[in-house]
Amino acid sequence: MKKLGLALAVALLSSSAALADVSVKSCNRTVEFDGVPQRAISNDSNLTEMMLALELQDNMVGYTGVSGWKTLDEELTDKVAVLPELSPKYPSKEVLIGADADFYFAGWNYGMRVGGEVTPETLEPFGIKVYELTESCIHIGEKPKVSMDDMYNDLLNLGRIFDVEERAEALVQSYRDDLAQFKAGLTAGDTPLRVFVFDSGEDSPFTAGRYAMPTAMIEAAGGTNVMDTLEKSWARVNWEAVVEANPEMIVIVNYGEVTAEQKREFMLNNPAFADMDAVKNDRFVTLEYAEATPGPRNIKAIKKLAAAFWGN
């Protein structure tokens, strides 16, 4: 009996030591975990969907930053029904502390702002570990151009943090295989289609640059983002640059008070855009917010883009 008790103790100590060794790279930081988070909070719809795709709802106490910016679509509403929304927009530090959170999955401009009150540094004294969305790391330092690996990386890191590595690896491999098979059968044009992403803004458009997920998705679908030289992720540009780039297709991101159809009508009815190929030929395709930002819907969204680009 004593030998059994000793063996059990050794096993428990070994398990504890293994957990203590779990560390992940989050932007320019290394975050160490001495146990699986039990009271996690995610911000925004796409990050929340990543957590749910890995079946981590039992480790969560809620989510933030969805209903204040956009309407929950039916697919996400069903999934998060078991969780409360703790803040309609970006959460305050008090909200996260009040929920007794031990983990916050967010990103720069996805629940945190550089120099804001909610950052990894401000939450650390309260025992709240932060993992940052890979796509957003460009806001605080250098990173490679966006690729689908940004989204895969987040899922794999979440798998390590929550001790569901096999589940995460299987999910990511299914995405890789699905995309590879699709691209192998894709019939695209001889040259990449010129594409502009219209997120919002009539005076100056908010769009996806070199480091934003739509750039990788557009390329996977056989296009090229006309704002690929914009050394930012999501940012504002001037309409003159868009007109000069003369996109052949416009991707509209659907969320917020202005509908996708209203955005399309704005471009179709503005004389300044009359000579733009996409406008002349009425070539628009809509992505929902959760499709255009890093998350589980990206592969299906690539297929949607390709269908609009090439009729595949």
C-alpha cells in the first residue's frame, strides 16, 4: 500500500512538473503555465469561435466584445448560448478581475489597445495570463507577412495551453488538408485577380493590409490584395489609392450598423469610383466578420472568395 501511495505521489508530481513546463510564444513574450486555465475569457467572435472549435467551453467563464460591435450570427449564437457575455465591447480590467478570470485570449485591437488599461502587463498582477492573437502582433513589433499559419498557430498554442494538443493538431491538419485539396482543384486566371477589402468608412476606407488575414485568404483563392504594400494589418487608407489600384473585385466585410448592401450601394453610386473595374462590372463578394478575421471559418471563406473570383 505504501509503495502504491509513493508511486501515485511520484506520478502526481511528474504530472505537475510537466504542466509547469508548458510555455507558448505570444507575440514578443513567452507565457508559462503551471496548470490548465479553468476560468478563461475570450474577446471577439472569431477568437471565441477558436475556443469553441477546441471544445473549451467548460474551461470558460464567458466572452466579451461581440454584441457591442456586431450582431451575433446564428451559428455563433447557438455555440455560445452556455456562456455569458461579460462586456459588449472591450472589457475593462475590473470586468476581467470581477469574473475571477485566470486566462484572457485577446489581441491588439481585438480586446486590447497599446497603452490601454487591459494589457498582459496590467493583468499579470491579478494572475490573469494573456495569449495574444498572432495576426495582431504587428501592432507591437515585427512579424512575417500574414499567412494561414497565423490562425493555425493560435489553435495549436491553445491546444498546448489547455492540454488538448491532439484535438488541436487534428483540427489544424483537417484545415490544411481541406485547403490543399481545394487549391489543387482550383481553376484560376493566368494572373491573380486584383482585390480590395472594404471593411467600413465612407470618408476614408478601413481595409486589410499586408498583415491582415484577408490578404492570405485572397491569395489562397487566386487573387492579390491591392493593399498588400500597406505595412499594417487593418488600417485606414485614402480612396485615391484605391482608385489608382483599380481592383477587379471588392470584398465587403459585413458587420456593424452599415450593412454590406449599403456599402455596395455607396461604391456603385459614387461617381469617383465609376471607372473602377470592380464597380463597372458590379463585382462584389461579402464576408461575415468572423470569416474575414482569423478563425475556424477561414477555409470556407476562401472557397467563397474563389467562387466569386473564378466561378469555381
